[in-house]
Amino acid sequence: MPAVERELAIEAALEAERQFVLTLGGFALEVAGARLVTHEKIPAPRFNFVQELGVGRERQTAFFERALDHYFQRALRPTFRVPEPAPPHVDRGLRRLGFLPRASPLVLLLEHGGAPEAAAAGVDVRPARSGELEEVTEFWSDGRERPELRTALDVAWHHPNPHELLVPLLATIEHEPVAAAIVYRYRSVAGIHFVATRPSARGRGAASALVSYAAGARPGGEARLAIFADSPRLGSRLGRLGFSPACSFVEYELPRNAELALPPPGPPGPPQWRPPRRTP
């Protein structure tokens, strides 16, 4: 793929991922050097991340303060995605703030057009039915945010905006649901999201069958497929299913025991602004 076409494909895939968060009720704020993707009602890193676009050494302090203030005011723990290789000053700045890189990079993979590996025998995949939304949502959330996620999926599934389409997929073994995923298309890219398998069914090829089905049946229409991998093992598996790495990010996160805290406001003082007074 030519370099210019590759860059356009990557940007389209990243935009489709942002739109996936937005269509489920989130929002994105663009500031100098980054995009802040936020979902206040689903406090998972998957929905709350900073996509670093290029922050200069002399401006990083103000940037980090602005970005963290945006999330900490909402009691959210964001992750920072920094394109590899991470600039040394950005790496040092994030570490000083308590953010640590995950062991493996986050890799964006695009389909390369080759024939995917055949799905495992005994696994059937199909689009979910409307009455199965609650059952499908259980694969991705078991906490208090489940009602919010279920409602958001229902709206995006049955009332899509122009240029988008959301299709939940369900994998079954002997008619028993064992895995689920979502294909979300925005314009020219269809992302495969939320691939999840029940613990009792892992190792039987259900997750791979979902990805193979998306590549073959294309429920998102004639669009380029994209998917993220957060481990070398998953990336290797996706390579056999017809995907190849397009770009990768160092993903920084706060340790679980880190406290979210803003500096104290200090003693009360006079107003910082006064209305203009009329001159006699």
C-alpha cells in the first residue's frame, strides 16, 4: 500500500473508532496536540483516552494539566495513546505524573486482502436478533454501567446516523451463545469491537470465528475492516485471519492504587474579575 494511501487508511480507522465511542453517548474534545475521547457514564479506558497527535517539549506541562483536568473533574481515569516510538519528553512527562506504559503496545490492524483462515468447526456465527440485546450486552459489562451500554447500543443499532451502521454478532456452539462482537461501520471503515468469549468456551475458536465471519459476510457493508490488538499473541492470531499491523501506540495508564486528586484551591481571595464601573 502506498505511503499516502496507508496514512489515509489509518486516519480513517482511528476516526471510525472515535465515532464508535461518540455514537454510544461519548464525546471528543480536540485540543492542541491531542484528541480527548470521553464517555462520562461508562468509565472504562476503552471509552476514555487521549490520542496524542504531537506535543512540543515546551508546551507539554500546559497540555498535561489541561488534559488531566478534563478527566479528573469527571473522576475518570484516562489512558494516553502515544504513537511509537514515544517521544522521550512525552514519556518522561507521563511517568512524572504517575502514568506507566503497558507491557505491550496497542496495535491497529487493517485487513490486507488475503484469504482468512477458516473458522473452527462447530462454531456458528450470525447477527444478533433484537430480542437478544440484553444477552449480548452481558458479554461486555457486568457492572452498574450495563444499562447505559445496553441503551446506547439499542439506539445506535436501530436508529443509526447517516454514514454509520452497527451490527452485533453472536457465536454459538450447539445453539449455546459463547462469544459476541460488534461491527461498527463509519463511512469507509468497519471496526470490529468488543470481541469477548465466555471463560468456559475459550480455546474453541469462537472469537476467531467472529472475526472470520465479519471478514467474509461483511455485515458493515463494503468497507475496509479494522481491529485493535493489545498483545503479540492476539496480533499473531489476527494475522492468520487476514489482518496486518498498520500502526502501534504506547498506551500509558495509571496504576490501580493511584489516587485522582487536583491541587487544593488555596485560601479564599478577592474576585479575579470585577465588572466594569461606569465613570461619573
